[in-house]
Amino acid sequence: MLDQDTKRYVVLDGMRGVAALCVAVLHASQLLKLGYKPFHASLAVDFFFCLSGFVVAFAYDRKVPGLSIQRFFAMRLIRLYPMIALGIAVGAVVLLLALLRGDLAWKQTLLLIASAFVLMPMGLKYQFQAYPVNNPIWSLFFELCANAVYGLHTKYGRPLKPAAVVALVGALGVALAGAVLLQNGVDPIGFDGPRNFVLGVVRVAFPFVVGMCICRSGIHRRLPQVHWTLPMLVLLGVLMCPWWRHEPVFDLVCLLAVLPLIVAFGAAADVQPHSISLRGLEWLGALSYPFYLLHEPLLRLARDLNISDVPKPLLAVLTMLLAGVLAQLALRLYDEPLRAALMRRLRRTPSAAGVPQRA
């Protein structure tokens, strides 16, 4: 449902927050060795990509033709990079603490930190994950790439005919299916080794394009308006499912059908205006991005501290609560003020650069 006051799909916002929490539970289960493992929570990233395609098309399809491509890139960087930088900074502190313990070499650590700020996947050089400073950064790298391709095509490319769109989605779906079958699941694609990093291109391309198609086709406006809890519960069921590990067929069904349907029904879902539910969904959506980028370094710190007196499940809960508090502070004291200041400065850019002041 589109909130007419904020012009936002608040149910999708709330679902993004829940998906970010599921990713944190997955990382907690891996880093703190919890008994429960939501093996399919990594599909939250694919949900993010599909949701991003929907939201970017909704927000920018009409704006991009009147913008310079430089302005579009600047707007997307202003939206995404401040929290990326903060997430890298927090991850760098945790990595430097590991350095002081003698777990890493100075040159290697400093190179990993410096390269992360310019989104270079230098971890692959040392047989680490792509961004060991803060692993979720890999998805933001591909998010920015998808945004760049979207902006260039929307600004300079010709609109595709329906048959061409179907062919493109089909080709990307086949490519994604091949990648998932090759790697025996979607989980490592995008960050775990050079080949998986390259395959990340198809991991972002298919859901992002499908999300755009959902928005542009308006199919969500023709679906029955279900209560917001229904797509939310389906999403939770998919992401927190503890069965069928290393089952690529499950991943493919979710990637090719279930997640796009969740996005479409989430966009169509109903929530009572001015209700507690509406405010809760808005809060989850606002917190999702900073929480996503801050939780993983904090969980690594909790693991490295090796606190034996605290049960691991309780340690996981406390760490995620801390991540939530820091995410709220980062949002209010850093991200929102900085983005507002940068956008004010961008609006003062001379119109000679092809920048409409009102955009």
C-alpha cells in the first residue's frame, strides 16, 4: 500500500527491516555457533535486490530523463554511501583489534580497510570473503552497480518492447539458475571467492530487473489487497526455514517465483492508516539499512571477546540489541543530517550542468 502522506510503500519498508533482522540471525548463528541455523536467510539479500528494483523504478523512472546522469549518480551515492562508510569504519575498528591480537598482518589489514572505502573487493586477493571488513558491503557494491546500469539505460537507452523484456527476464533467470546449480545454492554467490563474486552480477540482475517490471507493469495494483501480515509471514517462513540446506531447488523456487510474489503482494498489502502497525513498519524500514551495515562487525567483536560467562543465544540477542540502538543513533545523528546537508549542497549545483533545481 502506498502511503499518500509519505509516498512510500510502508509494508515493503517494514518487510525490509524484518529481512535485515533475519540476516543478523544468520550471521549470529554462524559467528557465535548457535544451535539454530536459518540456512535460507541469505535469500534476504535477493529480496533486497528485488525490492530495490521496485523502489528505484517507482522513485526515479519519471525523474531520470530530466536529470543529468551525474546528478542521478550523486543522488544514489548520497542515499547509500554515508552508511556504507560508517559500516566500514566500525568494521575497521574490529579488524584493527584483531590486528593488535596478532591475528592479521599490518599491511594486509590496512590494505583491506583502505580498499573497502572505495568498494574494492580486496579480500579476494587474500582468499577471504570479498569484504572482510564488513561482509554485507558486497551486496551494496552490486546494488550500486545495478543503480548505475539503471540510470544509464533509463537516461540514454530506448524503452524495451514487452517481448524484449520477457526475453531479458528469461535469460537472466536461466543465468541465475545456472549459477545456483553450479554453486549448489545461492548463499555463497556474490562474496565467497572470485568466481562467486563474478556470479554476483546475475544474482543482482535478475531480482532487480524483476522488481522494476513489477513496478512498471502495475501488477501489484491488480492483486487482491491482503492484510500486511500475510506477505510478512511468508517472507519470515522462507528466510527462517531451518530445513533443506544446500538444496538449490528450494533456492531457485524462491528466487524465481516466491520472492517476486512477496514483493508484489507486499506492495499491494493493506495497513490501517495512522495505526501503530503503520508506525512500526515505518520504523522498521528506517532502521533496516543502518542495522544491516552495523550488525556484522558487532557480532564479530562479540565472538572475538570470547565471553564464556554469557550463554551464546543471550550474547547474540544483546549484540543485536546493541546494533539496533547504534543503528537508531546513526540514523538520527549521522545519516539523516549528513544526507540532508549533501542534498542541499547538490541542489545548489549550477543549472548549467544540466541539473533541474526542483529534482
